[in-house]
Amino acid sequence: MWLCIAAFWQLIRFQYYILRGDFALLYQRVREYPLSASRPSRELVHRLCAAMDMACIWYPKQVLCLQRSAATACFLRQYGASALMVIGVQKLPFKAHAWVELEGRPVNDKSYTSEMYVALDRC
């Protein structure tokens, strides 16, 4: 339960930057978020992602991919996972999307997400 509360707090934190329209500051916060010294197990990473999924369900507003990915990347880093938020685009039809990768694989989205979008940046 406490993991869901911590995940919920991360969502609130990044909602603030989105409401202000401050993408640059959101991006900077994700890029500079410290990585904990401990290394999480795969099971803990799975539990952290599940907690974020649950927090998104209970969040009072629709959680968009940018907010969710920023929150997830920082949440995972807080527990020592070297997670990267990825921002990508699809050419036709044009779509932009954000997701989180761990060891080069998406962890908060479909496993084939990185094949659908061209990554513009990882932070």
C-alpha cells in the first residue's frame, strides 16, 4: 500500500509541471533525479511498476504518458533502478509518446513501443 502512496505522490509532483506548462522544468527534474545506490530485484521493479499502475487508476485526473513516464522513471530511480524516460515520435500519423525503459526495454508500456516510435531523447 505504501508503494502506491509513494507512486501517487510522484504523479502529483509531475502534474504540477504539466499544469504550469513547464516541460523544460519537468524534463530537468527527470534528468537530474538521483539514482539510489541500491540495486532493486526484478520482483521489486515489477512491484514498483504495479504500484504506479494502481496510482494511475486512482488518480483523480487522466494521467497522460508524459506525467506517468516522468513519475515512473523517478520512482524507479528512487529504488536504484537506472530507468530512463524516453520521448519518441511516430511520423504518420504524427504522434508523440513517452515511456520508461530499463536496460533498453520498456517497463511501463507495451514491449514493442520502442519499435513504433523513433526515440528523440532519453533522460
